[in-house]
Amino acid sequence: MENYVTGTAIRTRREQLGITQQQLADRLAVSNKTISKWENGRGLPDITLLEPLAAELKISLPELLAGEQIVNANRSANLLRSCIYVCPVCGNVIHAMGQAMISCCGVTLPVQSAEEPDPAHQPVVERVEDEWYVTLDHPMTKDHYISFIALSQGDRFNMVKLYPEGNAEARFFTRGHGILYWYCNHHGLFMKHL
């Protein structure tokens, strides 16, 4: 297992909640010296105590193991603040309306950071009647290709999955302004405001 809970994570979260070592120890049926050992790095919680410890600290088990609390500040679910995760192993694409702890194929996925396109990844966006027609002049080989094109607009996130040896193109209904995303399996995530 790559991650295991750290004493700093336990102490930080316990102090955020305003509970003492003794109070946490009582709730977990261990001694306050045990809590002190965990927090000072002189011992680790037994695996059977991880779920109860996470529950007492009011965080999920993955958050406890990662050592950081995931806070979704995107309470209004504004899709223009979308987060996109891409698995480097299988290519799975996951869209979330805020930061999340997501894993696929045994890998914890970082949120993709969208960049402005370079000349090799510049899309052509045309308005054809009531649609945006998006094309990219990009290789679509089995080794180097555009994995998806997506458009985030207000209350909708539409994604078109692309495949090697196909065309790098997509159509989306126009619903005002939005953010266009596309992902190159070699160069990462790109974006453009429409």
C-alpha cells in the first residue's frame, strides 16, 4: 500500500475539530498515549481502527490516507468549473463538478490542468446553423490521438469520445458561451473559451 495515515494528518484534523487526544482516545477505546504516539510518528493505527478513526475525524478513509481533506468549494455546481480526470493506464475519462479523490486502475488521478492550445493543437470552431462544429488537424494514430472533445456550458457538460484512426471532430448544440476542452494522449488537456 503506497499511502498510510500520517500523524500530522491525525493531529491537524483533530485540532480542526477542537477535540483533545483524550476525547479521541475514549471514542476509539484506546489510550491517550496511543493517540500521542500516532501523532508523533512513533506508531501507526492498526488497520482495524482506520475506518473508526476516519469516522471520528469526520473525513472519508481516502482523505485520511491521503492526509488532506477534499473540500468542494463549488457548491453551486457550476459546470464551467468542471474538473476532468484521465486514467493514464486505460484512458478512462471522468468528469466531476468539483475536485474529488478519484482512482482508476489502482492509480489516484490528478485533476487535469487545461492549457491554452499550442499551434499543433489549435481547433477550428465553426458555427453551422445551431451547432458548433469542432475539428482538429491532429494525428489520430493508435499511439498519438485526441481522446475526447467536450463542451461545458452553464448547466450542461457534453463530451464526444474519439478513437484512434477516426476523425478528430465533434458537434455540439450552441447554448451561449462555454469552455471547449480536448485531450491529447501525449500532450494533455487543452481549453478554449467560446
